[in-house]
Amino acid sequence: MHLSPYLTLPLFPLLALAYQPPSYSGYSLLWADNFSGTSATLPSSSNWDIINRNIGVNNELQTYRADPKQIQLSGGQTLQIVPWRDDKLQWTSGRIESRYTFTPGAGRKTLVEAEIRFGGNDISQKQGIWPAFWLLGQSIRTGTGWPACGEVDIMETVNGLLTGYGTVHCHVYPGGACNEPTGRGGAINIPSQGWQKWRVIFDRTSSDWRGESITWYMNGQQFHQVRGDQISDAGVWASLAQKPLFFILNVAVGGDWPGYPNGNTADGYGSMMEESSATPNRLSPGACKVFPGDEDWPSPAAWDAFDKVLGGALIKTVPAAAVCYKNTGLYNAEKCSQVQANFSNAYFHEDDPTSNFFPLYQGRTCMPTSDPQSSNCTHGAFPVYAVNATNLQQIQLAINFARNTNIRLVIKNTGHCYLGKSTGAGALSIWTHHLNDIRFFGDLKVDGFTQGGKALKIAPGATVKQVYQAADKNDVSALGGICESVGYAGGYIAGGGHTPLSGLYGMAADQVLAIQLVTATGNFITASPSHNSDLYWALRGGGGGTFGVVTSLIIRVHPKLPVVTSTFSFGTSDTVSAETFWKGMRAYFELFIPFTDAGTYSWWALTNTNGNYIFSMNPFFAPNHTIESFNKLVKPWFNQLTELGIPFTPNTTQHEAYYPAYASTWGENVLLNSAGGMSVAGNWLLPRRNWENETKFEETFSVIKRHSESGKRLMGYHQAPRNRANVDNAVNNAFRETVCFLILSAAIDAKPLDITPDLINAASKEFREEVLARFRKVAPESEGGGAYLNEAHVDDPGWKRAFYGDHYERLLHIKQEWDPGHVFYATTAVGSEGWEVRDGDQGIQTQNGRLCRV
């Protein structure tokens, strides 16, 4: 005998009498049915289509009834679906389908959940009972068949077993992308028949559908996930995660999966499913930067208006290699050949508004190819628009536009950054490349430089080469790097600026007298020792892309001085064994302290090809030296090489000034044709103290030797950027202690177009856990080690201390003061820990994804 559902409350006590859908930080509620109403009545017909027929699927037995006996409100803000068996052993039950539909938002996360419990009948009494909470593609209502319409089962369980299943069905039957009729599913143990929270999250924050996902949870524990790349068909994936879906709640009886009821199967409340609510929530727009396809993305008319205000400076960007692909509609074989021929040339990327030096961090979404139909070119992490800034006002307008529209903003001069800071998916870019004026002052007196002296005022687009040429033209020396195509006033100075003159004058950032910039509010200000001194401190070594857009800076310059350069190489041969070679290398490393104390600098490379070692000095750079003083300095090393029988022929030259010495040794040859590199890179600074302690030196040299013996390329410098002028700035204190700067890498074992995320991840893991770890161990940050932030490893878990030394907390405070709304973001920059680029699984952190708060 069964109690009448019309007259009584369910046999279970109610959880709450005033249920409200849960709220989650960063999410906004899209829709909910709280199942409020009078006990033993039907749910709202305006919200639900209450099925009243036998739908004839899966060989199920039940006929669904639009009757409170089978489907009723409890009176306590829950819904109860109850299966019944009549005297003729015919089964009836309940099923409702929502009239509301939702589409998982592009660039957002959409959370769908409900709390569910089951009737208290014993498992032995539930054979054939099949409760479910699921989503079905709206297209089935307009003629699309199953499974092509798409189905997402959030929770199913059969036969009373305490196992919950989450599954997708899609594509075709049988087989197909979802392996029908089984589907793609996962399972989890259910702790009891009591209340459990079932949830799926549609994550569409990736800029590529292959990186999107659907993830299942019970009580917050993930138990299944399906990604776009597993489905491997964009149209099929769209049916699951990109098109309208509606809710279904039902309890079926019998069918292909559970089998049929038996003599012990009980009906009624003990076999029911009770649900507290069905609620989709969407991650609120404020949690992520606005992305193309979002409702808040500016309209074409808004972009046109912005372009007019800019005076026609807005560029709708196209990837440089788009001319190599048929799918872009821009295919041009001749232009593609030009791209292929120049893709490794630094100036090719500098002259493009969004292209960058290292495509690994862009996401490799449009690489040059000889096969225009081999794959597709997509925009990836290239900014969607770029402002070709030629005046201050355009920079201000761009910052204001990005801030007011909540669009990601990036800054590009040359695109040299090893970490991808000058690129970003869905971004507006400020391209400063054509702001390259340089002005010379013969006797400038400014705040903090009251004694006066010669100086250069440098615009943000000027390169190292242009600065060197301006200094040489005016018979002075300027501190800069060894790569002539690097932008001077942007990331170079912001990163500290190591230089061949560091042994005499310190870092390039130490020479900065004043900085002009546009802040996150669009204001144009000056930062100097007495004006906005916190920014003045931070912008000299505290990293670029995060405090503002530098529009000019003034640097002190120094007198012309003679320079000696020497280039040579030596290696193993029939007469030079590996053991002898390493003795010659040790002789060099042992002299790093006297070499750096003499103000010298070097750039060298060490290769190992199948046990054949070659050391190349390119060059040994000795500023303020003569041939005689240079020969005296290197004589101990050269004598040892000779005694060891290692042949080498130094090409030693005296230069009258810095720039001719630079141009004849580094000049345009440095990194000119190494753009497009596909290795995982980083660096480490080794402190002087590792040379001053004999045991520590043995450990250090042993690590270097083992690194090379493993077959990995090693490049480095001997240098010592002392703070001779006692300058107070944000330069990583590890630079003040170093005598050795090592450039490290781990190769990705594939051709550029054959590289996969798994291969990248393997190389990145090897770099972090083996290469970087061994140098960090011998020179930890607590003992003077660290990294140069502009050439560091993007996924270094210890980046704050390694890149910024003891300065990070102070820098973060300044960031919060000047950019509390986070208009500016750059990966591993100050304040970036509050954000993430949701790029899917690319093997390494790229900028190919939506930028969202953590």
C-alpha cells in the first residue's frame, strides 16, 4: 500500500524550507528553477515541458505522465520524480524538459549543477531503475537526429548502484567521435543515496576550440573530462559545447543499459530521484578580459570610430605567414616564399606590427609552410588590432580604449622577448616601433644629475643599434646590449640591461636619469628621483609591460674609450682529447674573477656534437684596454692552452672606440638569423662567491661540464655588473654578484611544423627539472643565484625570486598603486600571478588564450 502523494509530503525529511541557488565568486546566475510551490503539484509549465507519453527510446518500459503522482513539487523547494507500477505491471514515471536553453559562452566558463538524492530503497529493490540529470542539444527539436544533436549526461546511475556516470554522446551512430552507443564517459563512487552535488563546467576560455573542455564533478571532485582535441572535429564539438542546450530530468525504467526490473524491484518514493534545483551559472565578464566573440567586444563601428580618433593609425592585424595558407583567403606563393626566406631574420618580425621573435610563445598557430593545405592558419596569440603609434596622444588613446572596454593590452616594439610578453590573444597592441627619435645633450642638468653632463633622450622605438650610432656620432659611449635589433627604452632597460660595458659602469638601467611614460589612467608623467620616484625606481630593472608605456627616457653617456676584441676557437681533435679540452676550459673559468675585475666581458659558445667539443669566443671584449694590457691579462690562460697542446689562433684587434669594436664583432650578426627558434630556453646567473670558495667552484665547474657532456649547447658570458655608482633601482641583486651568465636550453626534438604540445612539454619539463634545477642547486637565489628576466624560462615556478631578487614585494606594491585595475599585464611580470592565460594544454605557457583572473 502506498501513501497518496497528493496528501502527504515525501517520506524523506526536507533539507531546507527556503532553498536558494548557490552563488560562486566570479559567476553570475543565468537561470534557475527552485521548484518552489505547493506540495503535490506539477512544476511550472512555463519553465518545463512535462512529458506525457511513451517516447519509445532505449527499449525503456515506462510511460511518462504529466501527473503529480509521477512528478511533483515537494513543498520544500525540491522536485520529486517517482516511478510507479500498476496492477498490470505497467510502469509510469516522470520526465521534464526545460523550455529554457543556454549556450556555453565563448571565452567563458559555464557551470551547470544540481543537488540530487535518491529514494531509500535497498539496492536489491532498484533493478531497472535509471535516474538521470542531463542536457540535450536544442537542435533535436528542429529536426537534427540523435546523437548528432549532442548530449551531455551530468549524472546517471542504474539499478541502485552507488556509481555515478558522466558521459557525452555525439556525431554518428554507431561509432563516430563519441564511440556510440557507449559514448565518452567517466564514473565515480557515490558515498550514499543522500544529497550529492553534481556539476559540469563548460570551459570555453581557450582561443582554440581544441583547448575547450567539459569537466564533471561530484561534490567538487573531478571525475571526468572531455576536450575538444579528443573529439577532433570542430562541428561535432560545437554540438556539445558551443550550441544551445536544454535540461532534462527523468527516471526511466528498464532499457538497454540497466536491463529490466525483476520481482524485487520496488516502485514509489523509495525509488525516486529528488532534485533541489537546476542552475546554469556563467563566469562573469569582469573575471576575464573581453575577447572577440563576447557580447562586450566592441562593434565594427566602435573600432572604426577609434581608428578615426587615432588618425588612421589602427591596424587590423593579419599573421605574417597567412599568405602561406589557403584557408586564410590570402594565399600568395610568391609572398609566402619571402616569408619563409625571412622568418629567421629579426628585422622581419620587427617590421610587422604583431609578429614576434619566438613563435613558441605565440602558440605556433600560423607558421610558414610550403604546403598551403597542410593545416590551418589561425590568429592565435597575435593581437587582433595594433595601434601604429607615432605620437604620445595615440598611446594615451589606446590605453584609455583598452581600459574602458576591458580588452587585453600589450606593448610591442621589436618583439624580441623570450617569454611572449609583446603578444596576446584577443589583445589591442601598442606598436611603438616608429617612435625612434634620439636627441643628444652636450651638458644636461636634471634632477639627480645636477653636476651636468652628456646625455641622450631616447624614444621607445629606438633600437640598440640606433642608440650606439647616435652616441658614436657625438663622440660618446652608451651602454647597450649585444643584439643591435633589440628595442632600447622598453624591455631592455626595464629588465636591467646587461652590457659589454657593465664591468666599468654597471647596468644600462643604472644610467637612466629620467623616464616619461603614460600610466594606466592615460596620464602622461615624468618619473625621476624627485617626481614619482617609486615608478622611477621600478622601471629601472623591475620588468616591462606592467607599470605603464614608456614614451622616452634620458640616459647618461660616457667618454669614448678604446676597446680590444679577440675572437678564437678551439676544440677536440686527433691531438686534443676531451680530457685535455676540459683542462683548457677549466683554465678559462678559473680566471673569471681577474677577468671581470679588469672590466672585461665575453660572449662564448660551447657545443658537443657526438663527443666532439668546440669552444668559440665571439668575442673576448676588453673596454678601456690596449693590446698590451689585454695580452697581459689573458696570458695565464693562453699559456695554459699552449702547454696543453691545444691549438688556437686569436684574432686580436685594437679599436679606437666602443661602437667600431661592437660593430666588428657582434653587430648585425648577433641573433640576426635566429628568430623563430623552437627550443625551450632560460638562463642562470652564477655569483662570485662560487669562485671564491674552492669547494663551491669544483661543484660549479662540474655542473657546467656535465651539462655539456649531456650533449646540450651552452652559451655564456663572463661579466660583473657592479653597482659602482651605488645606484638605487630595481635591478635584480643577483646581477650585482654575478661573474658568469649562462644561457641554457633544451631542444624540442622535431621540425617546427611537426612539433606537438607533448614534445614541448617534454622539453620544458626536462629544462625545469634537469637543466635549470642543476644550476639552481649549485647557485640558489638565497646564495646569489638568479635569472635575467628578459631571457628566462617562462614556466620557472620560482620566477618571483629568480627574476626580481629581493625586490618583488616592493614592486608589487608599486604595481597596485599605479595600476589597481590591471590594465597592463605581461607573463611573469609584476602582478601577473593574479591572472592566467587560458591557453589549454600547449606544453608551455603561451599567450594563445583568454586572459582571466585566477
